[in-house]
Amino acid sequence: MEYLPLFVNLENRPVLVVGGGSVAVRKIKILQRVGAIITIIAPTLCPELKKILLAHNINWIGENFNPAMLNKVTLIIVATNDTKLNTLIYQNAEERHILINTVDDKNKCSCIFPAIIDRDPILIGISSCGKAPILVRILREKLESLLPKSLGFIAKLSGAWRNQVKQHIVDTVCRRRFWEKIFYNGHIANLIEKNRLEEANKAFKSALKNIENNYKKGSVTLVGAGPGDVGLLTIKGLQVIQQADVVLYDHLISSDVLDLVRRDADKIYVGKRAGDHSVSQKKLNQFIVQLAQQGNKVVRLKGGDPLIFGRGGEELQTVSEAGIPFQIVPGITAGIGVPAYAGIPLTHRKYAHSVIFITGHSINDNNQFNWNILSNSKQTLVIYMGKINVINISNNLITHGLNAHTPAAVISRGTYRNQKILIGTLIELEKLAKMADRPALLVIGNVVSLHSKINWFGKNPLRFYSFNSIINLM
């Protein structure tokens, strides 16, 4: 981070404002709201600032800046167009290690003002570090419309009850869950929204009195995080990971998704790749149960959808046998999300009337796959984890009747900005797979030919066409 977001208590602290125009007025109005002791340096004051000066206890100490004026100052705000003066004040502030904000001159700032959403005591500051102020304004407007005006009253009610709740619920985990139930339930918030404050207090008192021991009971939630792009995480998935005590995640989970997990939750990597299992499945199943039995809200976070080639069913079997409450939050599986981001429709009236999902890591010459069904030219075949056995896959499909020049795609880093899409034909599948990173998804079928027309994701998507595939597309 370029700047540390920090809320500063300026009540009864001296703040120096240099400038007497409309910009200075805006800053002074904010400083007044937090109770700062304001001093102004300016040759002249605009009419609005003169009115403020008369009505409030603000000190106008002179027209010209003197370094001695910085003594015992907590914050300096410079709002002038005089670049030489601004530079002089900035240099003096830096020598004295005093925070300074020079309006519209990021290079002469040690601190900046965010856009503020005020739901006192809930305060939200938004900043682009001076790079995109219009974007910040748009974000503030959107958040303003989403956050109810009663949010501050809800926070004040919670503050009034905080000590009683702390005394009544000693266990910190149980106490956090009590507060989550209060805020997520919405009943008390609705009462406050309607200004029925007395009823809201009674409802809060009743909730505290009727606390049950089940706050100490653990649970398990299986959450699908989607194929990579953080925007594909569902709203329900977001809500669940922000309430978790422990999150177990694998190597397919992006750092952007992990950043959304509640800050004080334990995040434990339990990833498995082909030929590289950091934790065996049996031990992992037992670990999930153990964590839940300790009273934790456990989230098992999996890439894509947890029940499609994710072994989520095996994990939940163990959880169910242990008598632990559980739920499932589905996710967008890679077999759907990745082709969509590559501009490949899985079905199409002209090319494919069905789609089949299979996992390719266990395919070999002696398996029991029905290759006759998989080799149907009027369907799309999506293969997870197929890179390692790509030779067997292409050979078997061709041997059982699928045209060797059927369009094929190998997509790695799907839905990420650096996704790589390799387009060719079935007979070239091995070459394409060798050029792809892991994890990679294989898509085989005539729908792949539509990629060149409807590929939409990324400004300059990476596309690698083989000679044969170019000939076939002409």
C-alpha cells in the first residue's frame, strides 16, 4: 500500500490551514466536525470563510507564513496556488516530521484526505492515492446509496450494549457469533430504521437473555470459489468466508479471494496437485472434523465447484458421519467459467447438442471409459486435469471415430488476466498441452471454432494458432 489508511483523533488538537479560498473552506468544515483547533494563514479570506471566522472560534494569525508558526502543530493543510510557498511549507513540515496535505499536489503530501462516507460512528474513507479522484467519487456515491442512514444508530446501540455482552458472554468466539447474529438477522436494524428505538433495545435484551449453548458448536461449510476471477465468487460464498474461524484452501484459490476472508480467521493451505499431495485426503477429512469439534466455523474453500472433481463429497461424508452440521455453497466450475472467458460456448445449435465433463488424470489405455460415447462429433468434451494423459486422450478419441481435425483448445490460467488460450486440432492436442501451464482445461469439439469470433475477455488476449488450425478456419 502506498498510504496507510488511518483514522486520526484531532479533537482539541492544533491544525494549521494555509489559504483563504473556497478549497480552504471545504477542509475547514471537515476539521470543524472533528473538533480541531484551527488556525489560518492567508492574505485575504473569501466571504464564506469570513462568516465562519466570525461564528466559530478560529484564529487568523496573519498574512505571511513563518516557520515558527509550525510549532506545536499536529497537521498542516496547504490550499494555495503559490507553488513556491507550498514547497517552502512542505520542506519545513518534513524537517519537523509534521503531517502535511497540500491540496492537488500529491508530491507535497505526507497524508491525503479520502472521500468520506459518514454514518457516525461508522466512517468509511475511500482513496485512490491521488490517481483517480473521479473513480473515488463514483465509488462513494454507490456506497452511499447502499448503506442505510440508520447504520450509525445501529453502531451506537451496539456500543451501549457492548460491556454487558462482554460480561454475559465470556468466550470470545461465542461473543463474536452473537454479534454476527444480531447484525445479520436484520430485525433490530429494521426497528431502528423505523425509529422504534425502544423496541430495538427490548429485542436486543431478549436476544442476550436467550443465548443458547450452540454458539460453541462447530460447523463445516463447503464453498466453491469459482475458477479464478474473484468476481466469480458468489455473494453467499463471500458471506460465509467472512464469518469463518478457519479457512482451509487449495492451490487453485487466488490471492484476491483469500484477501476477502475475515482478517483474524486462520487460513491453512491444504493444497493437492497431481503427484504432489501436501496433505492426504484421509488426513484432511479428519482434520476438518477435528477443527469443527473444537467449536470452529470451518470453511473448506475449493476452486471451481466443490462437488465437481473436487472430492468435496468425500469430505462431507466424513463430516456427516461425525455428526457435525454442514452446508454447501456451490461455485462456478472451471468447465463452465473458463470456456466462457475464452469465448467458447459449450453448446450450440449448429455444433453441439450436449456437453460432457470428465477428469483426465486417471485415463490410461486399460480404463473403462466409453470412448464411443466420448467420440461423438455433435457434442463438446471438457476435460479437467487432462494435460498429464493428453496422448492417451487424443489417441483414444481418434481411434474411436472422432475426426483428427476436430477443433481443440487448451486453456491455462483461465479467467485470470494472463489466461493463455491455445487453439488447434485434436491431433495437435499433445503439442498444445506441452505449451500450456498448469492447471489447464481441455475443450474438444466444433464449438472451439467460435473462439475467434466471440473471444471477449482481456484487452489483448493471448492466442496461439497452429498452422493446421488456421487452414481449417479459412
